[in-house]
Amino acid sequence: MAKQMKYHQYVEDGKLYMACKNNCGNYEVVGEESIATTCWSCVLHVVGMPKESKSTYKPTGRPAGWHFMNEFVDKDGNVFHKGKEQPKLKGTLKPTKVVAKKKTKRRTKEEILIARQAEKKAALKKAVKKQKDFINHKFGD
């Protein structure tokens, strides 16, 4: 049996590390019987960068949450009960009209501070009026 070359190795924290056989300077964790190893960057260099797949989401033209509705009928007349198609009922019902929720505009920090100031001012006015009424012997009976 031919003697095989073992690459530089060392043990740290009970793990055996071995130098990459491509002399890139990287060390990888290996098993006791290992003779040589190739690091992740050399493999990536040989194989090449993986191509990014385009988004897997494909719009169906149905509104968000249609599969949670008790009954949904799309524009083609397909009937769905809780997301499950009911082919026997196709074309028997009118398409479901979905009303989109109105999005609330997020307030800026300045708008929040102005609203808080107005609330404090209104509370202060109410407290002052209450004290004036108390001094003038006017009670809200």
C-alpha cells in the first residue's frame, strides 16, 4: 500500500484541525482517519457561487387572506371553502367583493408631541375650571 501524505494538523479542545490541501491557509475540523481536506472557500472557488433563485412567490390575483375566508369565489367562478376548492359549485355564485382595509398613516414624532401637548393643555384647563367653580361655590350637582 502506498504511503499517503498527511497535511499539517493540530488538536485544539479535543478537535482535530487539518490544513486545506490547496495551501490556502485555512484549517478545517476533520475526523481521526482523514488524510486530506478541502476548505469551504476552495470548494466555493471550484464550484462557483450559487445562482440566486428568483422569488418563489407568484401572485394569484386573489386578495390577501382569501384562503382563511369561509367562502371565497374568484373572478373565474371557482368556489373555495376555507381555501379548499369546491369544483361542484363552480360558476354557481357571484365573485366575492373584497374591501381593502384603509391603511392608517403613521404619525411623526412631532405630531405625537403636539397631540400630547394638546391633551395636557385640555386637562389643565379642566382642572383650573374645577378650582374656579369650587372657589365660587358652584358644584356640579
